[in-house]
Amino acid sequence: MLRDLISLIYPRQCAGCGEPLLKHEEEVCNFCYINLPKTNFHKQALNPVKNIFYGRVELETVSSFYYFQKKGSVQKLLHAIKYKGNHTLATILGNWYAEDISADQAVMQSACIIPVPLHRRKLKQRGYNQSEAFGKGLSEGLNIRLNTTLLTRAEHTASQTRKSRYERWENVEDTFEVAPDDSLKHKHVILVDDVITTGATIEACCQSLQQIEGIKINVLSIAFATG
Ligand SMILES: [Zn+2]
């Protein structure tokens, strides 16, 4: 009753198209939900997002939920997540993706879900880590625990000039540190990110995670952006 009243005054809007949401709809209207561009990469052993890591880092399942297209609905969803503080939307996307990805054996045998850590400065600005919010949704849907303490950003003030041109271009501002955890030796884990473009951040995370002997890394993201 109160919720109905509030939505009369402040209609809840779809994060994809801006139309008012119906009572049963959460964050995204049914029309947008049906038309969001799923990649279905998890159904292909070799797929475009897995291919970008070829020769760089060895991974198990690599998949993204949606295609990111400039000015498309997925860009609007990510905008709401990153700049409008809509962490509920990120978690809902994780819930939805869990339904699709639960058919994947390598993903399902994972011991934990590890979000790509956010820069401390950005965490302060945004108030939450969008990859963690997505990971929370996956965690709920897959019943695999979220691990937010294993991987952290190693923040340092190395001058930009000491970095390679590649690193500067990629804007990989820092490296990652992994806490020693023997319980994850020879186990599968799921690393989650919001958008994968060149894969530089994921690669840096994996290099740190691979300090754990025999670890097998799956990578899942909300979206995959080509070129
Ligand atoms: Zn919509």
C-alpha cells in the first residue's frame, strides 16, 4: 500500500528505457528484459571473450552475460549501476545470470566468487563496488560464497612514466594482491567484473590469483565490449 502510494508520486523507472515500471517488475521492464542482448558465450567452449585471453592467461569458463553496445540498453544499465548508485540492479543481473550459468560445470564446482576490487578512491565516490554487487547476485543464485577479502588492490604511487605505454593506455593503475589461502589450492574460483573490454584488469587479477597453487579461474562479467 505504502509502496503503491510512493510509486504514484515517484514512479519507479526502468533502468533500460526510462518507462514506468509495473508493480511486479524490478529495475528493468519486461520489454527491455526480453530484448537485452545475451551473448550465451557460456554455451561455446571457445568464444570471443575467452579468445582475448588466449596466450595471456589460462582460464576455465570465460563468459559475459550481455553484449555492450554504445548507446544500447546495456550501456544504460551499466550507467545506472556505475553512476546512479543502483547496486540493486547489479545484484538482480547477477541473479538472472545465475539461472543461465548454473548449467556450467566448471563454474558450479567453484569454491568462491571473487569480485574485481575497486580502487579505494572510486569506492569512496561510488559507495559500493559494482562488481561485488553483481557477484552478490551470482552468489545468491548459485549458492557459492562471495569472497571479498582474498583479492585486494595494491595501491602505490609509482609514477606514470615508469609504466609501459600499454599499461597507461589500459589505465591499469595498480596491481593486485592476493591473501595466502591454502584452502583454495587446486580449486575452481569465479572472478567477476562489470565490463570486459581488453581484459587487462582481469589478466592482472589472474596473475595475482595464480600465486595460489593449481587454482582454476573462471571469469564472468555483466558485459563484453568489442573494440
Ligand atoms: Zn525498459
